[in-house]
Amino acid sequence: MAGGPGSGKGTQCEKIVEKYGYTHLSSGDLLRAEVASGSERGKQLQAIMQKGELVPLDTVLDMIKDAMIAKADVSKGYLIDGYPREVKQGEEFEKKIGAPALLLYIDAKAETMVQRLMKRGQTSGRSDDNEETIKKRLDLYYKATEPVIAYYETRGIVRKINSELPVDEVFAIVVKAIDELK
Ligand SMILES: Nc1nc2c(ncn2[C@@H]2O[C@H](COP(=O)(O)OP(=O)(O)OP(=O)(O)O)[C@@H](O)[C@H]2O)c(=O)[nH]1
Ligand SMILES: Nc1ccn([C@H]2C[C@H](O)[C@@H](COP(=O)(O)OP(=O)(O)O)O2)c(=O)n1
Ligand SMILES: [Mg+2]
């Protein structure tokens, strides 16, 4: 699943897991867990994320891979949230893990995303939910992540979902896209 910061990826993933029982892996959450552990690597990651930049590709991919392996015997399928963030991340994923079946592209206007993140920032405790970092995350999203969508569009696996709508209406469209796969 791809989409800009604050587009509603986490919100939709939670609902997908509830309905379909897939294993949800959020690359952002995995990185935040490493930061919370207080490890040396976590400290380096924290500095990068605070600046709104992308952490090195191998770091994220290794974390996703380890998390996938840990769940391999019980998983009904994987839902990966917030990855790939740049075309190179997608290419490496395919080399080391495999090709995705579907890319859900959660799309909202920049203005909407900023508004949601500023609101979330009042309670999230996320150090990157502040005006300055949000702006950088958005810029990077348009520069690095939007090309990822074009890359997968050529394979016909992209489903673009308008997330300006209320959560349940967005979810109804998500369900349709997933059920078409079956
Ligand atoms: N109105 C409306 N609000 C939403 C919707 N989806 C999410 N939100 C709100 O927008 C904020 C961001 O949603 P998240 O699901 O955390 O977004 P995300 O894409 O995971 O964001 P990052 O983790 O920053 O990439 C939350 O406070 C949600 O309550 C939606 O479909 N409609
Ligand atoms: N594949 C990834 C995922 C997240 N990151 C970093 C950079 C992101 O701003 C932070 C937080 O990721 P998360 O997906 O939770 O949030 P944003 O979409 O950036 O709002 O982690 C990364 O470098 N590479
Ligand atoms: Mg999220």
C-alpha cells in the first residue's frame, strides 16, 4: 500500500486486517519500534526520520524481510504499508522477496494530508508530525514515491483509491479492489 503521509494508509490497513486477517507490516512502525528500543541504530534512524528523509533502503528491507519470515507459517498473506517509498526500494523488494499482487494507492490532496497530520500531531507523539517535517515528507513523497506508482501502473496492479471520502466509504472501495483479486 502506498500513499502520501497522512493519506490514511494506517487507518485502512487496520480495517483490512480486521476483515481479511492479513499480516500487516508498516515500514514506518517497524522503524519507530527500532527507535523506541533505544538501540544505537534506532538513534541514527530517529535523526533521519525527524528530518523527514528516507532511511537507507537495506535497513527497511531487512526489517520487513525479518518480520515476514517471523510470520511465514501463520500468515494468510501480507499487507505492507508505506513501502516502497522510491522505485529502487520496489526493485530490491522484488529481488529479495517477490512481486506484489496488488498496489493500493491511497490518494488525498496535499492540503488534506497536511490538515490530518497537524491534527494527528496534537495526540500522536510522533516527532515527525510537526509543520516543518510534514512539509519535507510531502515534498519527498511527490519526488520519490509518486514515480513508484507509475512503475507499477505499467503492470496493471495499481488500484487508486480516493481517500478524501469518509473512512468507511474509502474502505468499501478498498474491499472491492481486494475482492477482485480473488
Ligand atoms: N476524514 C478522513 N480522515 C481520515 C481518513 N483516513 C485517515 N484519516 C485521519 O487522518 C490521519 C492520518 O491517518 P493515518 O491512517 O495515520 O495516515 P497514514 O497514511 O498512515 O500516515 P503516515 O503514517 O504518516 O504515513 C488520522 O488522524 C486519521 O484519523 C479518511 O478516510 N477520512
Ligand atoms: N520504507 C520506508 C518507510 C518509512 N521511512 C521513514 C521515513 C518516514 O517519514 C518515516 C515514517 O514512516 P511512515 O510510513 O509512518 O510515515 P509517513 O508516510 O512519512 O508519514 O519513516 C523510510 O525511510 N522508508
Ligand atoms: Mg501510518
